[in-house]
Amino acid sequence: MRFRLQIPCCLFAICGALLIPSPAAAQNTYVWTGATSSNWNTAGNWNPNGVPGGNPEDIADFNTAACTAVTFSQSVELEAVSFGYGPACGFQIPLSTLLHLHDGILNLSTTTSNTFTIDTGGMLWLDQSGDDANSKIVNNGAVYFTGASSAGTAQITNNAGATIYFADSSTAANAVIYNGATVDYSYMTAPSTLGSIADGIAGAKIFLGGQTLSIGSLNYTQTIDGSIADGGSNGGSGGALTKVGTGFLQLTGNDTYTGDTTVQQGLLEVDGNLASPEVIVETGATLAGAGTLAGTLAAQAGSSIIPGDVYNPSASPPNTTLTAGRLLCASSPTVETRIGNVGSATRGDYLSLNSPLQSGFCPHLHFSFLSAGLPLTVGDSYLLILIQGSTDYTAGNVDFDFNNFPSYRQANGTIVIANLVSVSAIYLHLADLGDEIFANDFD
């Protein structure tokens, strides 16, 4: 028995009966003919006559014959399922039935996707170096990746009530998961990578255990409306998240995992609540959002911070707040913020900090202003940072530009620091609109 993951007892009952070690046998390849029915477990459907899976080294070959609706009447363990350039195949794994593949799904075609549908109570298990190739998996039961297995380039739809488990050093770095239920990484013994995941429902869950999950290696735009948390079936705490790839990841839910969040590449937008003790924005990466960071926002030099909803700007009208526990930074990360006139009122997005802002921990900030509405008016003031507590900032700790503000790229102003009893604020006071608005080509 080659299984390390402690999975629910219902699966143990099947595995215990199915995977009793047997004497070594020669590997056999069975070619599907479908001569008598669509049932995998019928010997007359294979050449030679027999059923692949009597020996865990068997290979089931679907390279030629039509196989649109293959079903199972009992569990099967074998080495691999192989596909050539023939028509797409479909498989249905029913209640209390397990398809266990050691070396996964082999597909010679890069254009044909074979579909595996797991019914409620059914199970698909890939271990060792198993690969899902470019399959489509519709999961209503349970899918297990263990050992060094991979989801390949699969597209996995995880429907309500279903669970996908990742264990050991398995990965889904090139896969796409549409999650309507639970993805559980709590059995992982090493960090893992997920190409892309989206859910669209608040009840979807990702459990990290105590490991780091990197999301975004396929560079897609993706939204997670559900929750990301420590724990899972195998427990664990200190789970961490890393945003990788050049794409966009939006988090809108209540994310309670207790490890750090790292924005390594691309853009991470937080529009919900994030419990991480530290959110690290690396050089060249961007953090945006209208949500709340419970911990420290640590911005490296060359990183960007954008208060507001970048993914759907109409959902966060100007005056949107990105809140953080405190701010640490290397010199001069860029804060991109909208300012302007909306409905005859001055409006601007801003940072809100729940602790003092000290130059010893964040020596300098650069603001780049974008349009929230026209016109600008000399004498208007725009809130840039609201601080709970004091700040030792002076105007020299902040600079700004209007380079990305159409018609006002030559505008100028002064930075105003206001230290009140329990709060402080940093404002832009608009002093000069510049000449560009008059279209005299001075710019």
C-alpha cells in the first residue's frame, strides 16, 4: 500500500479491500474496445480479454476506440490511463468507487480533453508521479493528489459538497480550479503552487494547514470570494499565501490564515479582511484594495500600493479606504491614489493606519495622483493618510506627481501634516493647476 495521506474512513474501507499487497506481476496493457458495453469492469470490453486493474502495474489504453461514457461497477487500481489522438473520452466514477492511478493520465494530444466525473461518494486518487494531463475533472465527491503527483494542466470543477485534497509534495502549478466547495492542503509536507483558482461563492474554502500556498503561476485574473484559513482535515496552523505570476488575484472574503502574505509578482487586491500578521509587497509588485489588513503592510522599494478597487473601480467610488495595522517601508514605494471632484465635492482614496506612522520605519512615500473626476480646484485639500496616533513625518517625507492625471500633469501643491489629539493626517493642498489645462502645449 503506497498511501501516506490519512483520509476519511470511508476511503480507508475501500482502499483496505482494494489495495492489499499482491505478488509482483508483469505489467499488462489492455486496449479498450467497448465491444459489449460501457462498463470498465467487463472483461469483454478489452483486448486482451480481461479487466485492467487486477495488477497495480496495468495500463488502460484508450487510443483508438470510442469511449464517450465509460462507467465503473467496482474500484480499480492501476498504473495509468493512456490516450492518443482519438475522440475525447468520458468517465463516470460512482458512489463508493475509487479510481486509483499511480502514474496518472497520459495524453498524447494537446487539444483533446478527456472528462472524469466523480459522483457524490466517488473518488479519484493520483499518487507517486501521477499527472492529470489536460483532463477536465468534475468533482462531486473527492479527488486526492499524493506523493509527487500533479494536477497537470487539468481544469477541475469542484462542486458543492466536494473536496480536493493535496498531500506530500503534490502540485497544481499548471492547473485551473473552479472551487465551489473545499480545497484542502493540510496534508502537505512542503509548499505547493496552484496555477489559478476562482470560486465566486462566499462559502468556498481553501485550507492551508501550516504550509505556504503560491497562487497565480498561470498569470490569470482570478477572484476568491470564499475564505482562506489554516487547518483542514489534518489540522495545522501558520498557513501562508504568496501571490506569484503577473496576473491579478482579488480576495473578497474573510481570510483568517495566520502566516504572512507575500505579493511577489503581479497585483493582489484585498477587498475583504485579511488576518495575516504581515503583508509583504515585493519590488515590482502591487497591493490594492478597499479591505482591511489586520497586520503590518511592509512595502519594499519599487513596490506599489493602490487604495481602492482596481478590478471593479465602480464598486469603490473615490473616498475608498485601504486599512492596515501599521506601515513599514523601504524608501519611496509608490502610492497611487485617485483625487478629484465628484458631485461638486472633493474626493480622494486614502490609506488608513491603525497605529502611528514613524519615519524610522517608513522613511519616505511617493504619491502618484490619478483622476477621480474633474475639474480640480486651487485650494482644495485631499486626505492621503489617516493615522491613529501620531506621526513624525514632515513635508519632506512625502513627494508626489501628477504624471498620470490627464490635463493636470503640471499641477502642484503642498503636503500638510496635521497632528491632533489621538489621530494624525497627511493631506495634499492643491496650490497650482499648471498650464496644460489651457492646451498651450507648455507641457
